[in-house]
Amino acid sequence: MEDMRISLPANLPLAKQQVRILEKCSEGLVRFVEQQILDVVNFPNCLGNFKVELGEQPTKFKATFSAGEEQVSKVFPNLAKVHEWLLSMTISYKRGDLHKHTSSVAALTRDDVAMEKAMHTLEGKQPDVATSMQEIQVDMGIELDKGGQGDNVTDVTHDFLSVRKLCDPELKPSVLCIHKGSFNTFVKLGASTPGLCGIMLGKKAWNGKVHVTAILLSTDSVETVLTNQRLEELCERNHLIACGIMLNGSHGEWAKRIHQICRHFPLCDHPLVICADYSVDEVGDVACWEVDNTSTTEEVSDPVQLSWTTQPHEQRRRLHYTICWLADFQKSFMDDATSKICEAVVSHIQKTTAAASLGPIVHDAFHRLVTIQGGGLCGWHSMIAAADLAKYEAIPRSDSGYPLNRMMLQQQVSSAKELHIKTCNDALEHCDTKYHESIRRVLVEPAFDPLDLEWISTATGLSIRCTLAKEAHMLKNIFILFCIYICVHI
């Protein structure tokens, strides 16, 4: 007692009470009180089912994160590390990659688990706490109550060390059976998709119960989905019945409309309404109601606990369960591809038809009229002028396009002849043989026809536009006036 800094009072009943408190401490009830305090500690932004407990060592904390049937536990030195780990598990849970996260955690804690198992194997039996406390009391000179008569001391430890138990009311199971994986998919998708709803379609299964085999999702209004003509056709074609609806929103608002909604399921005796509310819990608080359509007296709706589907051992009697968007139900990849191809073809035909109905497309050409000197090399002079029009116009010329300076005239004629010879030689080397006859003709006679511009453009790398003058048809020999337009690189 002196080592624990507890003085022995003069009152014997009070001393007994302190001994009893010490006995409770040795039994571990103080740790239980600490655990109760730890249960009310708030961990902000942490979602899902998790629990933080005191570790086996006094300064350690054990955190457990539950994701359905899987549980992950880890020991931390302080609550800050616990909070950080719970946040990472919450992010993985929302992203859907928790399995990968738990695998990495298992790899990191594999050595700790092996060490813990070895320590449990080496542990011996714990000493008898009650016997030890009696020996302590005898050593201190405290007489034990052998007569069995109690004293007037009130034990207050029972009030704050008692275990608080929460008892939820037991709900009856639903008549309909729903696939657990499809249900979880809807709840997770509803957290990020406002206005999501799902129509449940089902049929009688191997065990005589109605199983929800298909959940068709939509973001349209509930009234639009329930009155969808395609939904009735799908039920009739696949021998299914509409047996319930899954909703996203406030429990209180949808609870008022349960009977109005269930009137759209006349073929189902016990339609099911499932509502996921994300206003309080970001993971989703789910409530379920079942309406008894067989009652003739009044409309009855009761909260129920969901019944999950099961599969028989026989393979041929098993059912397939699906959850998808209403527009994609029973659509194969081939149907989807065919539909997109047809839409693309129709769109192309419509654009082509619309363009043809508008008539020929006429562009305004912003060209400049420049007079080119003749002499049989006018076409070659035109290409040289178009290469640098500002330089060509800077040279003084007569009205017929000839330079006034005789030396400049001879230089331009020489340049045109060089361009003529070089172009013809390059065309014979690189152009197709079908043009060779025309090339040899132009090589002898520099004046060329508009049809020769095809191989001239290929040989020179120029984009050439040729416009025939209106006066050309009046001339006996169809004298052609060229208007050359250089479009791209020279």
C-alpha cells in the first residue's frame, strides 16, 4: 500500500473498500473503464465500421476496421497514428480497392502476428488474484469478515463499471430475397449519384421464394421509371415481375410515399422498398419496408430485415443476378456496336444530303490581276512571278508585261527557259509513265495545256490553280490565258 502511495485510513470499512477497489484494478476493470472512455472518442472523417481498443500493452492501441466479412486489425503507439490509419482505410473503402490495401497490411504485419502467436504459446497461467489479495490483507493486519456480516459501505464501482448494452428491435425477414453483392453495389453507387433509383425484377427461385434477379438503375424521376413502357416489355419477355424499388434520399420523405409507389407492383404480393439515406452517414443508412398487397382491409407497411439469396448445389437450378442501367439491360456488345455504326452511317448520309441540297460551294477568291509577258513561256513566267510577286511588280514594265530594261528582259526569259527544262527533266524522272508523252511534247514546245498542270504541279511541288478566260472560246486556236495561284511551299 505504501509503495502505491495509498495511506491506510483509521476507518476499517473504508480500508476494506480501498482493498476491494485494488482488487477490481487487478482484475482489469480499470482498463474496461478506459475502454468505455475510448469508445466515445471522435475520429473525424472516418467512415465505415471500426473500433479502437486498448492494446495488451498499457501504452498501445488496437484499431479494427470492418468491411463486410473482412476485418483488419493493427496496433499503434498513439491515437494520432490510429486516426491516420482509419482515414487511409476509409479512402480505400470508398475507392473500392480495400482488398489491395488489406493485402499490403497483411504483408507488413506478418512478422508481428508470428511473434504474438509465439508469445501466447510461452505464456503460463495467471496467479489467483483473489488469493493474492487475501494474503495482502493479512500482511497489513486487516481482519477478514469471517462472520459473513456486511458493513455499511456502499459499492459505487458497479455504477460506472457496468456494461452498457444496446438492444435493437428484432425485425421480421423480408419475403423477397435480394442478392447481397447487388445491394452493396447500389449503396456504394448511390453515394456519388444523386437521384439514383433501381427497379427490382424477380421470379420464383429453387426454394419457392421470390429472388430479385435484376436491378435496373436510372437517374430519372421515380414516376418516369415506374411508367416506362420498356420495363413492362422486359418483364413480359423474360417472365419476370416488378417486385420493388431501391431509392436514394431521406427516409422520412420516402416513407410517406410507400403505398403510392407500391401500387405500381400489382403482381407482387409483398413489394419491397429500400431507401439509402446519405444525409447523416456518408456510407449510407439503409431502411427497408415491405407492403402487404394481400391485405384487403387497410394498407400495411412494416420495416423488415433483408433476406439474402442463396444458391442450390445443383448447377442447373442456379440463378444469375445482375445490376445495370435500364438502357443497357440485355444488350450485347454486338448490339451496342451495331447501334453506334448505324447512327454514324445515318449521320453521314444526312450531312452529305444536306450539303448536296445547298448546291455548289462558291468561295470568293481574293486574287490580283498581273499582266505576264507572252512569247510561249507565259506559263513559266507566271510561276516565277507568283514565287515573289512583290519583286516582280517592282520591275518597270510595259502594258504587255515586258520589262522596259532589255537586260532584265533577257534575264527573265533565261530564268523561264531554265525552269521549263528543269521541270520537264524532273517530271520524266519522278512522274508516272503515262505522262511521258505530254512531258516530251512540252519539252520541245514550252507552251503547255491546262491538262499538263497535273504533272507540272507534281514535279515542282507547287499547288497551281488555272482559270480559263471567258474570251478563250472565241479564238480559233483556243488561246488560253492563265491565272496561276501558288498556294503552298515553293
